[in-house]
Amino acid sequence: MSEPTTRHPTPAHVTLAVVLQVRDGVLQALLWQRAREPFKGRWSLPGGYLAERDTLEDSIRRHLAEKVDVRELSHLEQLETLSDPTRSPREWQLATAYLGLVPSDIDPELPGDTDWHRVDDLPPLAFDHGSIVLAGRERLRAKLSYTNLGFALAPDEFTISELRDLYAAALGHDVSATNLQRVLLRREVLEPTGRQRASGPTGGRPGSLFRFRTSELEITDQFAVLRPPGPARLPVA
């Protein structure tokens, strides 16, 4: 007598990546233009099907390398899993999305069907990818407040003014350079390099160079929030 078996329907499984970088002073997302239906011609998140014996992270790193030639991620973390049975018009599809960050001094060489788009001015996206991009932006903003995740946006060395510009672009509001330096040094997130940025062609005082103490993600103040300045110039928490 054979043992009873239980059959469960299995959805297709894809991995997707919200790859963000501060470019030209604004937060931008990497998008890929679809060549096939459904949503032919629309922009979408890079990614693809989970292959047999792939882990989720192996899958998204492979798709980023093969499809959009991005290998210079400074940070990658799982963002969310989407299970709405109607999210794809052609099949029952489960999607696991990741957040990936690229430092501002890296300029990946992209294929012709891939480009950077401002997160605050996205074109119409395929599937539910628009909401996934915004979820990635909100995750980044939250973690900039209570972790050292700024390391993933910044080059190896930077002035406080340069770091302030990166934080402001990612957060979507102005940040006081003085307060940012005070808070990040107090949390022991930054350390001085002992070097200075040479003055530009217009002169001016050379800027002291800093670096992040570590490029491993750490919680530095679990209750902190980097708030926009109000009428009274509220300090950075």
C-alpha cells in the first residue's frame, strides 16, 4: 500500500532588486526596460526567476550581474516578499525584493536597456514595481536614522559637507552638516583620516576627510530619527 501524498500548488518565484544610488545630487533607482509582454516597453526592477538550487541572495546577485552588469553593491538586504496572487497577469508569482546600494563614486557600465531614474520622478513601472521602489526608499531613510548605513552611499573618504549632501539626497530634506558630524562622531560611526581635501579652483579652506569606522551594518541608536529642519532649525536626533 503506497503512502498518501499531499500535493500543494507551487507559484513561480522571482527575485527583484531596488538598487539605489545618489547621482547628480538626487536619489536614483536602477531600472530595466522590458522587451517582452506583459508590460513590454515599460521600465521594471532588475531581477528574474529563482533557479533550482539558488538561494534568494544568490539569485538576485546573479541576475544583477548577468542582466544589468551591476556587481559593485556596498550593501544588500532583503526588503519584502509580495504574495498577491494577481500581481502578475500571466501566472501565480511570488516575488522577493531586495534593497541594494551603490556608493556615489561608482559609475557602473550599464547595458542599453538599463538606466537610472529619479526616485521622486519615476516613469510608469511594470507590475507592482513602483510601490517596491518606494518601499526601498523608505527602508533606506529609516536605517539612515538609526544605523550606520550611510557607509553604503558614501565613497571611502569624504568631507562632512559631502556626506551631508548624500544624506540630504537620500532623506529628501536638508540636513545640518554640523549636527550630522556631531551625532555621527558621538555614535562613533565616523573617524577622521588625518587628511584634507585640497581646495578647489576658487580657493577656500581645505575640508577635513572622514571615513566610516566600519562597512558592516550596525544599529547605532535604535530610537533616533533624522528629522527635517523646522522653523527653529530642530537639531538632528
